[in-house]
Amino acid sequence: MNSKELLKEVVYPFSIDSMAVAVHNEDANVALVGHTYLVKVKLSNGTTFTAYTYAGELPSCAFGFNNHGVAFTLNSVPPCEEEIVGGAIGRNFVSRDLLEATSIEDALARIHSSEASVGHNYNLIDTRTRRILNVETASRNRISVREIGETPFFHANMYLHLQVKQAQDENSLSRQTRASSLAKESKSDFLALVGDMNNDKYPIYMTGPLLYTLCTAVIDLDEKILTIIQGNPKEKQESYVFSLS
């Protein structure tokens, strides 16, 4: 994996009758520590959005939400070289467009209509109806949509349901395997999962020397809040809390 590539991983437990929550580790090269911002924008059409943003980049290649009840987190899915289409739309332009989506259906349409140069994994969240969609895309307008139900769902930096030739990444494979063995019964379990450091070489929660977990975002669709945790999420030290209602 290119050392400059951003890493993301998401746990999506969802249950109509009990709990709906998304937990996301924002991982990146250690050189990006201290170079991220929370951007809040109000557009002339009345749309407002908040996005976690890297210095010098469009909001957002990480996670964000708007006043239309749409939130998202993102995972890179490194492709094989032949999957990249030159001259097409960069994925950061697509995620910037998502910040203006008026519904989860509109967000999905914006993803599907884009002629992207490379694939991506979009985790679309409807904060009003408690729906969560995991969307995998690839160049040449290929897309797969999986609606998350009662079974907890973990996604590292690899394709899981779209059939695409992809680069084999031992880091993602290791984290995906480790996540499958951990408990997923409560919010505390999910925070412990994304804070797991059992594997010295490929931990889920990263502290260097090359890759680093910058923060953890917790989107609670029952409490309608987005919480940002800095430091290991197992410690539950909240840095910011945003209302989603």
C-alpha cells in the first residue's frame, strides 16, 4: 500500500428494535497528525454541512453530515492499476458533492452518476430514518449497494461485495479477520473493536510509526449525535459532540 494512502475502517451495527450506530476510525499517514480541520459551511441555498477535512483538500475525504439528514464516512479501496481510468472524476469531488445531498437516495444517485476515475467505499447514513447503506464503487460506473440490517458489519480497506480485481493488502486482511473474532453486542464492544491493538504489526487502532488513527467518529442514530473521540476510543474521551437533528 502507498504510504500516503488514507486508511479508513467502519463498524456498522444496526437494529430497528434496539441500536443503530456507526463507528469509524480515521486513519492516515503519521505526517498528517495535526493537519486536519473541522469545516462548517452554510451555502446560499440554505444547505449547511460539517466535515472533517485534511489541509489542502476538499471537504471531505473522511466523514461529514448536513442539515438534510445525510451523513457519510469513507473508506479507500486500493485497486489494481488496470482499474484506474485516467481523465475521469477524482473521488474527492464525489464526496464533496455528497455534502449537498438532500436525502440518502439523492446521495446514492450522485455516487452512481459520477464517472469516477477510481473506486471508493461510501457509508451512507440517513440520520432521520436510521438507514445505513454500504456502497462500493469502481471505475466505469460499477456499483454495489448493501443495506445494513441487524448483523454488525465491519469494512476495512478492501472490496467485500463488489466483484473487482483489487490489490491484496495484508493490513486490511488482518484487520478484517481480527474484527470478525471480536464481540459486537454493545456500543462499548464496538469502541473496543476499533480500539483493538492486539496485532503488533497490523492493529485496528494505529499509533505509528507509519500509520496513525487521527480520531474516531461515532454516529448514534438513536441519540442523533456525532461524537469525535481523540485517543483510543476504548477510553471514551470525547473531544466534540454535534447534534444531527
